[in-house]
Amino acid sequence: MKTHSRRWVTALLGATAVLVIGCSSLKTPATADVAVSKAAVDNAAGAGGVQYAPVEMTAARDKMVLANQAMAAKDYKLARELAAQAEVDAKLAQSKANSAKAQAASDALQEDIRVLRAELERNL
């Protein structure tokens, strides 16, 4: 009977630890989440997000401001949510910028090919 009660005590302690850790994470500052999102916004800006995806970049930056305000107000749950949304907006802006740059490179290459073909036909 002792082993049975020890198992229950161990299981109960484990469940309590999980519950305490889970609940306390909502009150823990979201500093890391906000920092990761800020890095994503900075990366998107560096990739040309401001030029190629201004709406998404504005949304990402606005949400970062709100996330920082939520951090200052110690509303860590809201700060995490806003930081996650800002990160998604920033990644979308970066993807749009990369896509636009790739399209521009493709268009330039197609134009070069067209010019070369015209040159070839002229010389034949």
C-alpha cells in the first residue's frame, strides 16, 4: 500500500508543478517574445519591406508599439499576442519584398534575353 500512495503523491506533485509553471508563464514578462518579434520587424525592414510591403510593415510596427505598451502595463498575455501578430506581419512583409525583388530580377533577365535574341536575329 505504501508504494501505491507514493505513486499518488509523486503524480500529484508533478501535476501541481506543471500547473504552477503553466499559470506563472502568463505572468512572466514577455521580453523574449517581444525581442524576437522586433528582430523579425527589423529583418523585414532590411529586406525592403518598407518599400515593397508598406501596409504590412506599418501594421507590424504599430503592433510592436502596442506590445511594448502592454509590456509597460505588465499585461504580458496581450504583449505576447501583439508581438506574435507583429512577427507574422513582418514575415509577410519580408516575403512580399523578397517576391517583388525576385520578380524584378526575372523581368530584367527576360529583357536581357529579348535584347540578345534581337541582336542575334539582326546579325543573321
